[in-house]
Amino acid sequence: MKKSLTGIAALLAATASPAVAQLTLNQIGGPAAPGNYGTLGTTSAFGVDEIGGGTLPQHKIPNVRDGVFGNGNSWIGDSPNSFIGLNFGTTAVPVNHVAWGRDNTGTFGDRSLGTYTLHYTQVASPGAGLPVTGDPATGWATVGTVNYAYQGDVGNPAGIALRHSWNFPSVNATGIRLTTPGSSFFDGTAIDELEAFSAPFTAPISLVTTGGTMNVSTNLALTGTAFAKDLINGGGYPAHDSIGNLNDGLYGNDNSWIGETAGSFAGVAFSAAASIDRIAFGRDNTGAFADRSGGAYVLQYTTVPSPDALTLDASWITMGNIWLNGDSLDSADRHEYSFAPVTATGVRLLVGGAGVASGRAIDELEVYAAIPEPAAAGFLALGAALLMRRRRVL
């Protein structure tokens, strides 16, 4: 779908209210971290409704803070824009990290797709009757919004339904509220645990910049060999019929790769093992197309010589998860990420979506060598100079 200037202008006008913080994905799956406000004895759960009018004990409101994952200990809403929340009491506490999921055991994958909005308040002992005012002193204010767009998102066996952990700039809150998609008994959203923390989860991958362009002289991918699991429609689209589009140095839809299956991936093998600490990729860095980008990605590397599409999954090491908000105007632009240096012979991105309707697109996959810290290099040079001076004196 092409970006429309008129459409963008209308969207900007519609969102002219104060900007909200972006929720940043840092983990898919995993256990609840220590320090979860949700399970404290002073915290209570509230919600607007429950599926079946509260007659189903396996889906009642208190289940979101019982510390037990799984469908049998979850809450399911039963109305449009239903919500679930945590009341921390009368005193505000710092919150900068939340997590929720549909079924962290991986058994159920339904009742999870759509847009979620996280709110917070500073009103004492908040509950279901507190309105959204935009001002935390009088009601609920928005922290951020995310769209769980694809059932086939990677990083979990049941689509998007596993626990997802999100960071955001710290707020002082007496409670949080999660507004969920779904509208009825048949498609009400399920949440097995709603967690809140005062310490952000440390993400192994950090966003450096959005947009920009590649450094041709240091991009290792340009001298590597691209590979992928598959091509959309078996390679039946001229603009996307070459896996080599991934590292041809050209941005744009007409020089991109699109995967065919929900478990698809794209990667680059290097000409030799290298220490790397940054990658960059995007759907269309020219700004013409904005679809086929939102959702979860998993970044992996390997030390196997000459890796390719047939390299065993067990040979790939996961560095972390990346989330692109499909509702964001820049989700399709080039995104550059940094991570702790690793020595690798290749990298790959696991992508979600599937086929002609929702296969993910990547116009360029860039990989950059780790550069020694200038300070370290300076100390080495200084040490060498002092050693030479000492030799002259002796």
C-alpha cells in the first residue's frame, strides 16, 4: 500500500493531541521478572467486564495477578474496548516496564490480535469507573499504543500470544489500565498475566536511528552472500524475485525481498568471520510503501562457516527481539540497531507474516563491523609513545 500525502496529513491532524511515549519491546516469552507490582498483596485487579458475565472461573479478573500463566488462569473481556487494570493503592509508584500475554504456555494463540493501549493514573485507588481524561491527576492518561497485527509473528510457537515485555519512560502511577481489542464472547481478548515493574528490562538490542542511509565502505553485507528461506509466490513477482535484493545496495520496493511463509527468514553470510555490533534493515527506505513492516522480528547470528538457508536452526544464536509498530508512520523506514559485539559468520532475521497478503518485505539488510573504542585506541597509542620515550632515556 503506497503512502498517500493526503492520508498522512489527515492522520497527523487526527493525532494532533499531545504525543504519547512509544512502547519498546524488549522480550517475548520468559518468566515474570522479580519485583512485579501485580502480585503484591497491596495490589488489586479491576476490569470493565468478564466473558460469560463472570460465570467462568478460568477467565475472571483476579486471574491477571495470580502469578500463573495459561488459558486456565486468564481474564477475557466481553465488550468493545474492554479493559483490565491494576490498582496499586493510594500512593503513586514509579512504573517503566510492563508485560502481558494471552497464553505464555504456548497452548492457545487466539484472542490476541489487534490494538492495545496502555494507560496510567495518579488518582488514589483507581478502578473501572475512572474515566480517560488525558490527565493522570484526574483520570487515565495514555502511555502508548501497540498493534499486534500478525498471528504468525515469530519468537513463539503460538503466534503473538506469548508474554510480551515493554519498556517506556518512567511514570509515577497509582495504577495502570490496558484497553484491549475484541468485542464479544467469541473474540474477546485474553490476558493471562498483567505485570508492572519499576525497573526497565535491559534490552539486548537498542535502536540507534530511524531513516538515514548505509555506510557503503563499512557495510559487510555488500560483500557477503544473501540467503532466505523462500520468496513471495515462489518468486513470481519481478520486483521481489531475487534474494540478492537484500544486499544489492539499493533501497525501495522494486529492489526488495518478500517472504512467503510465516516462518520465513532472510540473512547474509560474510566472506569471513567478523566482529559485528550493528545491523540495519527496512521495508522501503524511499518512503513510497508503508505496508509489510509491522510486528516482531528475531535477530540471530551464527559461527558456522558459510551459513545459508539450510543451516540448522540449532546453529543460530538469538541476540534478541525487535518490534516495529505497524501503526507508526516510520515503521517501513530503515531502522539501525546496536548490540554487544559478537564474532559471526552471518546473521539472519526471522520474520512474521505470510504470503501475498502479509509477507514481510526488506529492501536492504545491512551489517556493520564493531569499531574499537577511540579511548582504548588512544590509551594504546599513549602507552606505545611512553615506552619509546623510556627506551630513548635508557
